[in-house]
Amino acid sequence: MRALVVQNVELEGPGLLRQVMEEAGWELDVRVMDRPGSELPRDLGGYGALVILGGPMNVYEEEEYPHLKQVEILIRDALDRNLPSLGICLGGQLMAKALGAPVTRNPVQEIGWYNLILTPQGQESPLFRGLPAEFPVFQWHGDTFAIPAGAAHLAACPTCANQAFSYKSLFALQFHPEITPEMVASWARAYADELEEFGGPGAAERLVEETVSRWEAYGKAAGRLLANWVGILRGMAEGDQ
């Protein structure tokens, strides 16, 4: 079983998602798009799943980041093939755009830990099975997606109404279930100026400390969600046999 992983920038890798999927027997073909010579396949022939990770760019910056156009083509191809697909942050926004829904600035920027609230549809979704109706997740975004026509609205936050949706074989998330404490620390270093502008002096250090303090409890929730994702992959693969 082989999955295509679109990694938009070197800094924002698959993290926990890699570990969980590889332990379940998946081979990840990770394409790091800011490495020289990186290209995406024309279609998803030969793949059993698609994952699109986050990145600091906007979905409409296609002239500066031309691979974004190909990502949209691959999202539509995944739908045509009924391939399970997961979009995280920018990846979720690209899914919304591919489905004709607008991606706009969120009323506030979200960086750090926020409580995710599952909608009634979210509580019934296989992606959130076994999780409480409200739990903390890690966010880092300024834009947000609208819920596409025909999609199920799965989750919200008080400061960002649209946090997750599903549409046929697609699952789009605004938050980051793949993060590890090490990833948060590296993002805090790389984006220190943005963090200070958002949270004032010392924001980077506080974010790293809060992540460490939350990790034991959050790691269980993230593990459950990613295990659910692997279960969706398995169920769809078995359904095709």
C-alpha cells in the first residue's frame, strides 16, 4: 500500500502521521516541494491514498508556488478514484478550494492550543470515533476554509467556525494532528518573528513550554485520531477488494 504525501515545505513534515501509517504497513512517497527538482505525479495511479500537509503559503499563491495547481488536480483525481485523502491546514484549504468553497482570512489568527468542538456530524464521523466532544488541538493558521456544498461540517473552534469537513473520500482539517513537541519547537524557532508579533515577547518559549505540558494528554487524542485515519484507509481498501 502506497500513499502520496505532499509536503509543501521542508519544515512541515508528516510527523506522527508517518509513524502511524508506516506501522500500519503503508509506504509513504513524500514529495518535499521546496527541494530543488521536486515534482508531483500527473495522477494518483499506483497510489492508495493522498495526504496533503500544511505550509506558510496561501492557496491562491499559485504563481509563486505552481505546484499548488497540480495539488488541486490530484485532489479531484482522488475523488474520481474514491481514494481516501487527508488535508491538514493548507492541505484542507486546498481541498475546499478544489471543491469550489472559498478560502479567506479567519477573523483572528490562531497559533497554539485551542479547544476543538465536534459537531453532531463530527461525533458520528469515523475520523473522530472514540474522542471526546471537546479536546485541545494545535493550530497555526491565518486563513480558513468555508464548508463546501454537500460536505459534512465535523468540527469548530470558538475563534474559527470551520475546523474540519468530510466530502466523500476527502477529510479536511484546519488543525495539526501530526505535530510532535520537536516539530513545535522547530516551528517556534523558524517563525519566531511571527510568534512575537502574535503573542508578544517570549511567545516562542511559552508555546514550547505549553506543548510539553500538554503532550501526555494530547498525544493520546492525536494517537486515537490518527489510528482512526488508518482504520478509514483499511476499510476503504477492503471495500475495493
